[in-house]
Amino acid sequence: MSKEVKQSKLFSFRYFFHDVMRIFGAPGLLFFRPKKIYLTPNAKKHIKGGALIISNHVSVNDPMYIMIALWYRRHHFIAMRELFEHSKFTKWLFTNCFLCIPIDRDNFSIMTFKEIVAHLQAGEAVTMFPEGHVNAEEKGTNSFKSGMVVMALRSGCPIVPIYLKRRKHWYSRIVLGVGEPINVKDFCEGTPNINDVNKATAYLQEQEAKLAELVGE
């Protein structure tokens, strides 16, 4: 059975270490000075309720940058299972501080899928990098995996696209483009099928390209 997820509260012991990290990470707002550039006026609204946040992947620090830029939300990050296998400490860190959900890219489990959907349906934010790995290119994004659309359809939650601009120096500020929430059900006529999923995936990739241009890449 999938893990049951109860709706999170403002103060919750199960998020204690994550919230402590967010509090002590508050000075990062001053150091990184996050600048958000919005694609549309509707994108300026705070992300509320269950939402699947997707982003390009330019460095291993991206989860931290997203947490700082979108400081008002707790984030569950989808991460490669290999990251949990280095040591007991890294497993504890990724699980309790970054609230990571481990996935096996070669053998994606239906249990993992159900866990992600459960978090979304409980009104939480789940952040993922649909490229699947860090993109070392100077600009642009690699092809997106379509699993994000299936998760959004199953949970009934919107997808919020963001684009992180590559930082040239360690002291550079965080700059990201933010799109408006996208209801992928709008791409379906009746019961969703593979063509609907592919169409929504292509649209989200187009939105990322617009956001990249918006931030100057």
C-alpha cells in the first residue's frame, strides 16, 4: 500500500528539521537576493495548495535555490535513489531536511508514484526536475520526461513551471522565471490518453523556453 499522507499543519513535528533548516537558512535571502521574473500577472500569486513545481536542472544546488526563492512553502523534492546511499547521514539529511522522495530512474515504482500523488492531494508542494539530471549545457533544457503530467492528472493539482538562470559566480544572485499554474486536464478531451500527455509535456517544455528567454538565456 502507498504511504498515507495527512494534510500538513503550520507547526508539524514531522517537518521539524525541514522547518529549522528553513529558519536558519533565512540569511540566504539576503546573500542570494532572489529575483523572480513573472511570465504573466497571474504568475505573481503565491503558490497555494497542492502543486507540482517543475524546474530546469543546472546544478546540484538547485533544490536549495528553489527553497530560498520560494521561501513561503515547504518542498518535497524528487531525487535519485543513489543520493540516499552514500551514508546514513546523507540519507537522514535528504529525508528529513530536504523532504526528498527517492526514485529509481531505471525502475520507477508505482509505490513511489502513489506517494508523490498523496503528497500533492494533501495540499503540499512537490518539486521535480523533469530533465532527469543536471544539464551541463550553457543554456536551454533537455527533453522533459512525461511522468510529471501523469502525476498532475492523477492528483488533480496544477503544474507550476519555473526556470533557474545559471549563476556565473558564487556571489551572483538567484534569478528565476516563474510561470502561472497550468492545469494539464485542459489538454485532455475526455479520458486522458498518451497523446494528451505528450501534448501537455510539449507545452510545458515551450513554457520553459519562454521563461529561459524571460530571464535572459
